Amino acid sequence: MQNGRPALFRRACGGMDTIALLWPQGSDTREERVFIPMMKALGSILGEVMYWCYALVQNYGLAIILFTLLTKVVLLPFSIWLHKNGIKIVKLQAKINTVKAEYYGDAGVIAEKQSELYKQEKYNPLVNLIPIMTQLILLMGLIEVIYHPLTYILHLDSDCIQQLVASAMSLRGITEAGASIQLSVVDLVKTGELQGALAMLPENMDTALRQIEGLRMDFLGINMCGIPSELGGLYVLSPLLAALSSWLLCMFQNAQNVLQSEQGLWNKYGTMLLSVGISLYLGWFVPIGVALYWVVSNLCAILQTMALNQMINPKKYVNYEELEQSRQRLRAIESLQPDAHTPEAKENARREKADYKKFFSIENKHLVFFSEKSGYYKYYQDMMAYVLTHSNVVIHYVTNDPNDQIFAIAKETPQIHPYYISMKKAITLFMKMDADMVVMTTPDLDNYYLKRSYVRKGIEYVYVPHGMASQILTIHKGGCDHFDTAFCAGQHHIDEMREMEEMYGTRKKNLVPVGYGLLDDLIAAYAQQEHGAHERPIVLIAPSWQKDNILDTCIDGLIRSLLAEDFRVVVRPHPEYVKRFRAQANALRERWAHVDAERLSMEMDFTSNATIFTADTVVTDWSGIAYEFSFATLKKTLYIDTPMKVSNPDFYRCKTPPFDLNIRDRIGVRLKPEEVEKAGATVRAMLAGQRENEETLRAIRDESVFHIGHSGEYAGKYLLQRLLERAKKQ
């Protein structure tokens, strides 16, 4: 109390405005130009509703309750639509989980597949923000109404309000009206102070004063315009009750709301903490009427959810058993990832922070290589070797792998500066990239998470394919569109990329005939091996890991057929298959555990290519290992025609068939999955004509791949030439 009356509006009329804690104001600010007009527009709409509510019940608290109920009724069709939409996304979640499990680690593919699912179901994820935005809009409008009862409840003339406000400001000795100045007018009228200044007011103000005196601003003996931070005492229960109602609503929705109940713990309890925190904050600094609205609104939302679950029961539409199975599969994949709280993970986080800072502390970076995994170094090593031996250019090598072999290599090669940057942090690094050239094997630049630099324009981005396979078949639509340059393994790469540019109307890239460095290294390594005949010919089964590969369709029949011909069989699953489908891989091993290891073995160590060199033939489906094996060893491959992996469905629009389809019959023999009983005899016939095959395969290789044995030289020359040209222009 102050001078016998509550100090309701000391802050509003004297010091800092209460509402300024939420929406600060200033002369000619965005708040005055945008926010205040928006608030007034909301107030005019919601104020009209509040006017009729007050006129009906003649009590401010009851009017707020009635207002809240009316908004719930009016928005009921909208709430029903949101409920149905929630069911739709939960139904979709099983498919989304399956996509995340199948393509774990490949954020680009996951984003593409998830977007396709959303389009199929006509679902927009931004819809989830609508309830929050709706509540916020209603809350903002209600705050505007409560702070301006003269305007919205009594509908007083604006000139009259201005005179009353001016008198209140004069009495309080303030020069600038705060947002709650109208509440101050009400307070002064009810305490009789403003009537003492009637000499300063026109005679026609009597009616307005009587209306103000008649305003019933209380509810259950509590002034709805009171602010807990000003009053203290029992008024502090207001923000506590608002927070309690928010907590009850969140707990109920976490258990019963069709969408919220399926969220992760962080989403569930993060939302709860945010909601409770906002309730406490608003409830402390804004009038109690706002808290009353919040409490009633939250309780109504609980009842509404219960009713909607009865009307449209999610269990009738969602296969929760299938959903749980998809979750378990995804969790199994995620469990294979390292724990972020281990000492190793913490050390990697420290390394990353230091390397990120170091990367941007260096100016005039000319050449940057980017690698997702340690194994990707093999695609760069020859061109890097040429650059290092023919120049003093420093190579900055960014990798997502903390155990990348590049760190050991860099210790012996000071010209290489390696940096460990996780994929998450690499997103920001790419946005801020400040180099002359960036070389990478990762496609889809600027399509998904890795963007061209926002900081430096004119960077030349160079794409290095990590295989000889058809680019239009194995890369997503538009996967190379945003690169400036692409190194090409063979003429088929040039032809396909030019056709894609024409097909999609994209600008022409620099297509550099380079060759395939990994193949050069394999050929050199194979030439150094001894190649004596095996007593029992070795057959390597090395499938891809896409859906319906050899391991999923015909592996048992294939093994039986090969063993029947007395071959030594080595099964080498794709590393991704072992990681994602460990149970299936283990089951395969158990089924054939009775066979002697000298006749059948499972190879799970992928650090060496020794098996490729020692095998007499390879059996695969759509893996690029076929090219590497046949072109390095000059031996034929046995293909099993499982369903083709297609990353770009537009490949059928190409004028010429993809390389992958044409080459199969030239470097190998094909069998259908249902024909695998012929595999043993087919391999036997292939081995019998092995000598005759060598010259044929050599001719096909030299025709298909540029610059055999010299790819590193051609790639390195291009990089140095471009850097020199850029230096001359600077």
C-alpha cells in the first residue's frame, strides 16, 4: 500500500513499464512501426469479443473465463484438424524411422526420402507450430485488451481517453505514458484521486467516470488487473497456479496427445520446462487476468484432448506394434554410435573446438580437401601426392572422422594441415568457408546440409567421384549441379553430366578427364602380388547393401552352388550392411557355421583389400567392387541381377543407357536370383577361359577409364593450374 491505496501501477506510471519487459518500446523503433499496430489490430478483434463477454456477465474475471471458453469453441474445428494431422504424422513415423535406419548417417538421403513421404501424405511439419503460435497470438491480444479496458471494455471515445490519461500522468508526475496507463486511470478513479482533478476535466466527463467506477475488475475478491510483482503476498499464487496448470497440461499431453506422446524425452520435457517457465514469467509481470486466462485455457485443453481421443481414437488408425518395431530398429542402429559422454567423446569435442578455431585463424587458404570418413583418403591420395611434390601449396584437410588416417600421414608431411570437424559442425564450417578451392567426394552440395560459402563468393568447388559407376544412376537428382568442376573417371561421366545439364537446364561445369586414382593404386598393388594358381579357386561374394541385395535374396542357394563345385567361398558383406543389419549377418554366419573355414569363411575386417587381389572371381550385384576387381585383375565378375539401386529415377530419360547397365555383360556374366543354382558351373566356365579374357578386359578398361596409371598427375596438374590462374588475377 502507498498513501492508503495499492501500489498497482508504480512501475507503469513512474519507472519501467511492465510490458516493456516483454516488448521494449522506443521512438521510431520496429516495435512502434510493426508490433504496436499488430497488437492494436489483435486488440480490436479480441476486444470486441471481450466487450460482449463483459456486457453479458458484468464481471471481469467471469468475462475472461467466458472469453476463454468461446475461443476454444470457435477453434474446435481447427483443433480437430490438428488432431487428425497428428494421427497422420504418427502413422507416417514408422516409415520415417525405417528410412532413418536404412540410410543412417546419410543426412542428404534421409532428408530427401522424408520429404517424399511428407509430399505423399500432404503433410507440412510446420503445422506443429500452429498450436503454439495460436496460443501466443491469443495471449498477446488478451494482454492488449486487459491493459486497455477504457478502449476495449468501456468503448470510451479516444479524445476522452486521452484527457483521462493526461490527467493521470499529471497527477503521477510522469511525462511518458506506459502501456498500462489505462489501468492507472481506473485505479485513480476508484480511489477518488482523479475526481479531485475534475476542475481540469470537461463537464461531459462525468459519464465516463461513472462507467469507470462501475467496472468490476475483481473476481472472487481478487483484482484481475493486479500485478504479482507489484503486490506480493498471496498474489504470488497467480504465477504459481499458471505454472501448475501448464505442468498438468504438458504431463497429460505427454501421455494422451497423439503426437506429443510419441516425441522423445527431450521434446516432451523440454516443452514442459519452456511452458512452465513462460507461465511463471508472464504470471509474475502481467495482470492476474492473463494468468486466469492461462489456467482456464490449459484446463480446457486437457478436457478437449480427452474428448478428441474419444471421438477420433488414434489406436484405430495407428499400427503401434509396427511403430514400436521401427523404433527398435532405429535404436539398434543408433546404439552402434559412440557414447557422447565417454572420455574419448569429450576429448574429440575438445579437439573439434580447437581445430575449428585453428581452421579459421589461418588466412589465404588456397586448397581444402573435405572427407567424411577415413577411407575417403584413398580417392585423394594420388592427386594430393602430385600437389605436394610439385608445389609448396599447403593442403588443409577437413575430416568428420577423429581417427582418420590423415592425422598420422600429416605427422610425416608438414604440408598437410588436418582438422577434425564433426558433420554437425561442418555445416557451419562450409557456410563460412574461406578458401580458393574445395575438393570433395560428397555430392549434393547446396542441396542439403553442406552449402556453398555464404562468406566468400567465387570458391571453386571440385567434385571427385568415388567410383566409376554411372553418375546419373547412383547420384541423386541435381547431386552435381552446384559444383563448378567435376573430375571424370571416363567418357561416360562426361556424357552423362552434360546430358544432365541439358536435361535440367543447369550451367555447364568444368568436366576434367582425370581417370580413377583408386583403380590406378589397385592395378599397381596387384602387379606386385604373386599370382600362382590356387588348389581350390577362391570365390569372393561381395554384395552392395541396398534393399534386396544378394544377402537378402539368394545367399544360401548361391553358397550351396559354389561349394558343390569345391570352391573356397569368402563372403564379404558390405560394411554398412554389417553395421545396420548385424542380426542378419550373424544369422547367416550361424547357418553355415558347420562348414569348415577352409571352404567357407565370413570376412568382417574391411581394413584390407587383400581378398580382392587373391580372389579368382567376384560375385556381386550392384557394387562398384566389380569394376575395381575386373579392371585391376583382368578377371571376370559374376553378377546377380537383384533389383537395381536407383538414386535418380530420371535416369530413364537419358538418351544412352547408364554405364552400369552396359558394362555388366562386357566384364562379366549375369544370373537372375532364381538361377543361383547355376552359379557354381558358371564360375567354373568363367575360370576356364580366364587367359582369353585378359586382353578383352584390358581393352575394355583402357576404353572406359581415362589415363590409366596417371590420374593423380592429371588431377594434381588441374588443381595447381587453377590456383596459379587465381593467384595471377589477385
